[in-house]
Amino acid sequence: MGLFEMSDAQTALPQQQSKQRQYATLIYAAFIAGLCSIIYELLIATTVSYFMGDSVKFFSLTIGLYMAAMGFGSYISKFITDKLLQRFVIAEILLGLIGGISIPLLYFTYTTTALFYPTYVVLTLCIGFLIGLEIPFLTRLMENYQVLKSNIANILSLDYLGALIATIAFPFFLLPVMGIYQSSLLFGLINMSIAAVVLYAYRKTLGKTGKKLQFLAAAMSVVIVVMLVFSSQTLKEWDQMLYNGRIVHSEQTPYQKITLTKSKDDLRLYLNGVLQFSSVDEYRYHESLVMMPMTYADKPIKRVLVLGAGDGLAVRELLKYPEIAQIVLVDLDARMTALAKNNPHLLDINLGSLGNPKVQVVIADAFVFLEQNKQAFDLIINDLPDPNTIALSRLYSKQYYRLARANLTSDGLMVTQATSPFFVKPAFWSIAKTIEAAGFDYTYPYHTNVPSFGDWGFVLSALQPINFIPKRPVENSLFLTHETMPSLFVFEKDIQEIDVEINQIDKPVVLDYYLNSWRYFSD
């Protein structure tokens, strides 16, 4: 081999290695792009759903805006013909920054301004537009390494693989372990890594421009890192702005955000920002829920099924009745029941009810439990969160109440918390009519005033007519008496029954009734 031949071979080897490194960098970029794009979409849709309710509406709107912006970004990319590598890096830096701080921005605008909706729309469109640029840019950048058909196949397969991993990681790891806020910042940094590795792999090609972009990427990464370091304290301060009392416990579970606040003697539980009880007046709610069916039941109540009520307060009321031999409490969220068993604030008011030997706690979806259960109950208590999402509305459906009826003894009773007959009147009467349509021939709506909630309603139902003669003493009540109980069945003129549809799984009208009514009072 001649001198010049050896020189050419020595030159070709580093060039080949550099080319391989650049190709691997673009492959990495395609994978991370797919990972981050889905995560941003899920984070934004979940955050807006948490704050505003109606998950179907906001997930649909987010997907629609996102896809439209992606399409526009892809279209615009064809007009970008020069400095493709630099523009790709700039797009990734912007995407890492905007995507990373998207959830902090939504938190900030929700708690301090009236710009939440515009911010949500602008963020979704900006992120979607930048993501729309990625695949066209990557495809064109990889023209120097493989033919078009291989480029498209490799980029899309890795992009979709990243998306798959993201959809699995989001509900099972990111949401319960890191929460929405910190996940946003983390993936901003992960997205920024695309810019970092591309700038390193193409440092000779980019020259001075590359150094400027390195500085920009580093500066934006520092901003995100600082926000991540101080995220716990920031979250505490912003959470505190949403609640009146001092936050004594806050955690994100796979299903919901649980928050406990304390102000003097008032302990309050919030799920996803929605008040579940105030210790100042919760006895009015729970006595109405439990003591009404227990007082009027003709036969002894031995077995009771409680669906929801993971805070243990309904069970506390049931344990006042010695005749009850077994209470089965079914709750979807293991963290909620664990909190009720161990948190000193909750133990003070539920009196350790979930630790009682009579109580069996089952972690399961209420619908699934009713499908699989084989033993009938004398009393079923539905103490579920309000139907403010599509998932919760199915627990107020005709199909759900039919399952409940199948789990009830022939002379048993069922009681359901049914939202407010004043604030969400259509939802309340829809629930009552749905229970009747499910085969409960005898339904008895009633209501009471719970100051922290307002006028609140329930539906007592049975397969046999109820004789409204008290059968049991009112055990250690703070609110109800035999004399006042009949008044709960009286509905004043402005909240009397109206003509509404029944709620079904494939037509969840109660969700629309509920959200539209609350929107009217909140505007």
C-alpha cells in the first residue's frame, strides 16, 4: 500500500465513525421526540381536566388542537430550505423550554390570573407546531445516511416506540411518583437532550453557530433545572393559594390528587381540588346518608356494602349499630384508605373505623366489584365522588344500578349520594330517575343542608315499599332525630322534580347536567 493510499484510509475511518455517530444521534432524536410529544399532550390534557373537570371535553380539545398544530408545522417545514440542522436544534430548544414549563405556566395562570384558557390554547398550539416540524426535519437530515424509504421507516418506528413507552410510563410511573408539575420539567430536560447530542455530534459542521446554540441550550436547561429544584416549595405555595386552610397533607396517587387542609378545628378533604367534607359539618351529611336507611329498614341489617367513602366517615356511622356483623368497603384508591387508617387528622374524626374487625377493605373499582361479587347485602351505600368525569358518571348509570340491585337482598335497601338538588338540579333528578329505571320500584329522594356543600341530596331506594316508621333509635346523632327525619323528604317549590333523561353508559347525560349547572353558578 502506498503512502497516499494509507493517508486516504486513515482519513476515511474517522469520517465514517463521525457519520455513524451522527446517524445514531438522529435515531436517538426520533425516539425522544416521540416520547416527549405524547407526554406533553397527556400532561396538558390531564392538568386542564383536573382544574376544569370534563375530561372527555378537554382531552378531545387538546388532541384536536395538538394534531391541527402538528399538521400546520409539518406543512410549514417545506418552506424551510436552508440551515436545516441549526433550525432543527432551535426547534428542539424551544420545544424543551415551552414543553418543560407548560405545566408550571398553567398552574400559575390558574391560581393568579384570568388567563388560564388562553394560556392552555397557546401552549398546546405552540408545542404541537414545534412537534410538527420534527419528523420532516429528521427525515431530510437523514437523507445523507440512508435512502428515503429506510429513513421514513426508521424515524416513524422509533417515534412510535417512544410514544408507546410514554403512554405506559405516564399512568404507572410519572403521575403517581413525580406528579404532573415535576414530570413536565423533567421531560423538558429530556427533550433538551436532543439539542445537546445533536450539537455535540455536529460540532465541526456547525462551527461558531453551534457554540452559540450550545450556550442557549445550556441556559434554557439551567432555567428548567432551577425550577425543578424548587418545584416542591413552589407547588406547596401554589397549592396553598387554592385552599383556605393550611395544607397538612398532599399527594398525587395514580387516580387523584388527595389534599388535606386544616384551619383551627376545620379539617377538609379535597380530591382533585373538589371538597369531599369539612369536619365542622360532615356529620350532617354522613348521618343523612347512613341513619336514614338504618332507621327505616324493616329487617335486621347484617351485611353492608359501602362503595366509595374511603375516608372512613360513613363506616364510622355504621359502627354505631351493633346489629351489623360485616361492613365491606370498596374503594379504588389504596392510598385513600391507607390515609384514613394512618393519618392522625383523619383518625381523629373517623375514630379509626377502617381498623375495626367488622370492616373489610377491598381495593377495586365499584363497577367491577358489583360484577364479580356473589354474596348479597342487606344495605348498599353509594358514597361516590360527584359525576364530574366520564369515568365517574358510569357509577351513576342505569347499568351500574342494575348491578347494585343484583347484589341486594330482596328486602334490602340502597342509598346514594346524589349531588345537590339546588345547584345541579337536573343531575340530581336524573340520578333519581336512573335508579328507578334500573328496577328499583320504590325510590325516595331526600335532602338536607350541609353548610360547606349547600343543599345536598340523596336517594333511598328499595325493591319493596318502605314503611316509614322508625325501627331503630338514632344512635349518638348530632343532627337527626326521629321527629326531623320526615322533613328531609320535602322538596321546596324551586327544587321539585323536573323532566330529565336517565343516565346510561353510552349516553352520560348526568355529566352534562352536572357540569353545565355548576358552570352556571360559577360564572
